[in-house]
Amino acid sequence: RLGGPWLLGLLARLLLWGSPGARGSYLRRSSSCMPIPQRMALCYDIGYSDMRIPNLLEHETMTEVIQQSSSWLPLLARECHPDARIFLCSLFAPICLDRLIFPCRSLCEAVKRSCAPVMACYGYPWPEILNCNKFPADHELCIAAVSMDENSSSRRMPRASCKDCELEEASTAREILESLCANDFAVKIRILRRNTTTTISDFDLDPSKVEVLKHGPLLRTEIPARLQQWLDIDATCAHNIMRGTQAGVFVVSGDVQSDKVVVNKAYAWQKRNRNLHQAVRRWKHHRCPEQAG
């Protein structure tokens, strides 16, 4: 079973190549074709059903492949790059063709740029086994990036924040006011989920629904652009806040760090969140401790 535009593109390129290139090496006699098991969550249902063993990382058994590949699932959950799964599966579960096809160096570099900083958050360096210099240049036969086409090459790749951000429960109005005081900025905004076919959700800020409660070191006029930048580069945080909805109104607060804003707290603006409504009403006349002193 074959599927997915990236796979069709690869097969089309193979028809044009008469020789394997420096890294499109012919198969070893010991190599065999095996179904990708459902237990291999990283690559099961990726668009083709069979893979080569040993793989391109020299894993000799399916048990070893499943064990080693599962360690990458948390990184994919952070949505650090839309092509991360394709890159990893090209190595862990190479497609069954008459030769081994490596990922392009540019694909490795693109995934590394976005994902290595996320790994560093948890103390893990980019592994030497994935050294991008080991992979072929784009003019050779290899698996290229899918997301970086003419329509998306100028788009900033989302970067998951080191700090997880979750939707908060609206506790007491007093605690919410204290939280707003502790942060650099606080706004009430409406977020929309774009229709997308990529593996990463895209979000838009509704500029007509921005209510600035506290602007702190930011100019009021720059807040919408700064918040859209946050939605663009912190996919994990926005995804956690939206919780699968297509649109929603939220009160968010956070800090200004260098050239970006970081959201620390987010509350859903819903009728049942009476404490949140009360806190926002009282905010206009509320004096934070440092102001009162």
C-alpha cells in the first residue's frame, strides 16, 4: 500500500534516475522486506506498508527497531517540524525498493534546526547517528523535504517552547488577578484554527477581537503582531490551549523575552468561568502590590 504526496514524489524521481548516486546504495543480500507492524507507532500507516530490515540505522531485528523508534515519539508530540516523521521513518523504516534511499542532507538539517532545540530543553543532544553530513546532497537520489515548497518556504517553522503551557482552570478571582499582576502582559483574544493538511496545526489571531488588559513593556499597537508570532512559533502551547476546537476566546498572560512573547497562563473565556469574568471586570480598577506600594 502506497500513499502520500511525498511518497509519490519520491517514486517519480526514481523513474528519472538511472544510477543510485552516492548514497542510493544497492541492497545487501541479507536485507529483507517486512510489514511495518502496528506496534511501531512512529511509522505505522505513514503511507507505505513494508520496510527493509536491517534498516539504515543498522537495527537488525524488528524488536530493536520498535524499541529504538518509540523513544522518538515524545519529540513528534512536540510538533517541532512537519517533516520530522518522514525523516525518522526514512531511517527507521526504509521503504522497500530495489535500493536503499537515504534522506537528503537538507531534510536532516531542516528537521534538526527545529527539533534539536526542543531536545536540548530536556538535556538530549542531537545524536551523532543523525549527523546531517552523513546524508547525500539534494542533487543526489534522496528523500527531500515535503513542507518546504514554493508556497511554504517563507513560512516560519513552528518551534515548541521548552515550557509547557496548558489551559488553566479559573480558580478564584483573587488568584487570577494576582497572576495577571505577576506577568508582563495580559490580553483577551480570539484564536482560530486554520484548515491545514500539514501535520502541524496552524492558528490565527482574530485582530478584531483583541482586548488589551495589560500591555507592560509592549506598545498596544504591536501586541497583535507579537501574539501572532507566538501562535506561529509555539505550536505545542497553542495546540494545548485549543484542545481540538476550531475557535475560542481566551485570556492569556505572559512575559516579554527579547524578540518574542511567552505565554505563561491561559484561561478559556466561557460563561461557566465566573471567577474569570469577575477578575476581568475588576482588573480595570485593580492595583497590583507594586503599584499600591
